[in-house]
Amino acid sequence: MTKPDKSKKTLGIFSAASFLNDLGAEMLFPIWPLFVRNFLGLPLSFLGVVDGLGDALNAISQVFSGYFSDRFKKRKPFISAGYFLAFLGRLGVSFSAGPGSLIGFRSLDRLGKLRDAPRDAYLAEEYERKERGTSFGILRAFDNLGAVFGILASLALFPLLGFRPLIMLAALPTLFSVILVTGFIRERHNGRVAFHGIHFKDFSKPLKRLFASVAVFALGLFSYSFVLIGAEELGFSQRNVIVLYLVFTLSSVFAAVLAGRLSDKIGRKWTLGMSYIFWMIPLAGFIFLASGAAVWLLFVAYGFFKGSFETVSRVFAADLAPAELAGSILGSLQLVMGLLAFPASFLAGILWDAFGFRAPFAVSLLLSFISLIILLSVKEQR
């Protein structure tokens, strides 16, 4: 582990880069499903394909970036490259006019997530286990805080600029993330255990069960786009859909810090289980609600799910991973989630088109309950 001052500086730089990247990303995200469905006139099944494919590609890229960052003992090049790909992808989306170019550039944007596994592994090396949850929580909070400002910018600028100019503008903050990481993060050259390759036998029983739980959960974790369109189905205007997304993101800021600290105190398993329940609340709400009056509270719960799940699932995997395989394990976790994100979103689109908007929520609720049962069998390492 490194000195506390250096660890805080590293966390500060990563947090600033994440803030800027999410500032740009979230200028795009609230209008993304509306851009695809309403502006380009493409069906929800296509939206499910694009979102699911993007999630799958970002997960595949993470397992490779995590593996090679372990193998070559270098994290920084992968982190910088990830931010640069996201910049190029968003810029390209602003010029897309048809399905082919839209899939290509949106996938390039999502490939930028290759930065996450090496960055999280770098951060895990900086902090002792008793402080790791808090540090991961702070990083996720800055992610989500950037998202808040991005959504506010989207709300203010969308009526003035429309779709394409706003998406083009959304690419700019991520360029500054590239500059921050490239200019101010120093690659670590010592303190890492020798890398001897990764095999499934290197996974402990608790780690295998964690992966199983997350895999079942991810199969029902369809894209946020369906939650936003679900709100529109319950009578919310396009502008209010963006406001709902703001409520969701504000909630996730607080949840990330609270969940990280809570996991340091009561354990990862129980905190992660709480995040599953926070996801089940909006699922049940969309199944049984007949009007939009309570949707605001559902989006608060949805935000608490996002902030806590993204924080604790990663730090839990980092705790259970052998030190020399941290990047590979974290990348593998994202690979499992990303590969299952494609069938999750694709199935959600098919179910929605065939049986109505409540059908995918019901299927996800069942899968979430099963995954929670599996999670309770995981034994933590304290």
C-alpha cells in the first residue's frame, strides 16, 4: 500500500476524471432513448439491441484490459485509452443518421469502459481493505455527481440546441478526463505480486458464488432506457423523464458514499443484498402502479440501487480476488454482467413489444429474488 497523501491524490485525480467523463455522458444519456425512438424513429427492440451490445462490448473490453494490466503491470495506458474512446464515440453519435453508424459509434463509446477494471484495481492497491469501500464509494459518488451536472446541462441546453448539437457538446468533458489521467497519474512500478496467468481454479468458493449471484441478477438487469420509457408510459412528459433521471442520479450520489462506508462497517454481503432490494422496489412499483404519482419515489430507490450496487459489487470482488489478479477478476465480473446485459435488454424489448411494458419488470423481479438467495450463501473474508 502507498502513503495516505499519495492515495488521496490518486483518488482525487480519478474522481475528477470520472466527474468530467460522467458530466459529458449524462448530457447524452437522458435523451438517448428519446433520440433513438422519437428523433430517429427506430423501434424499442433496436434500442435494446444497441444498449445490450454496448454493455456486452464494454464488459469484454474490461476483461481484456484487466487481464493485460495485470500481465504487464501497467494500469494507466488502459485508463487513458478508455476515456479517449468514449470521447470519439460520443462525437460520432452526434453525426449518426442510421442504424449502422449509430451502433458503431455507440459501441465505441461503451468500449471506453475498458478503463474501469484497471482503474479499480489501481485503487484497490492504494487502500487497505478496511478503507477500500469508502474509497470506492467516493469514486462512484463523483461519477454520479458529474452525472447530476450533466443532466442539469441536458435540461437547460436541450430546448435550445436539440439532439445533435447537445450530443456533440457532450463529448468535450471526456477529452479533459484524458488530459487529467495522462498528465497527472503516475504508473506504479513496484509493490505488485508477480502475474502467473488466471484460471478458474484461482476463484475461491465465495468468489464463485458471488459471480453466480451477480450473473443471475444481471440477466434481469435491463438497460435504464426501459425504466425511462416506462415512466413515459405512465404519463410523464419528455422533460419530466429527464427530471426523473436527475432524481435517480442524485440519489445514487448519496448511496455510493453511504454504501461504501456501510460495507466497511457491516460487511459487503449485507450491503450488496440491500442494493438488490433497492432494485426490486421499482420493479414491483412499475408492475402494480396504475399512475405516475409514486414514480418519483421509485426513481429514488432506483438511484439507491445504482449507487450501492456499482460500489459494493466491485469492492466485494476486489476483497475476494488474489492480489495479483485484481484487474483480471474485476474485469471478469464486468464481463459476466456485460455479456448478460445483451440478452437482458434484448429480452426486455421483446417482452415489452409482445406483452406490454410490465412484462420485463416482472421477469427481472423473479431473477432478482433468486440472485439474492444465492448471495446470502457467500462467505465474506474479513
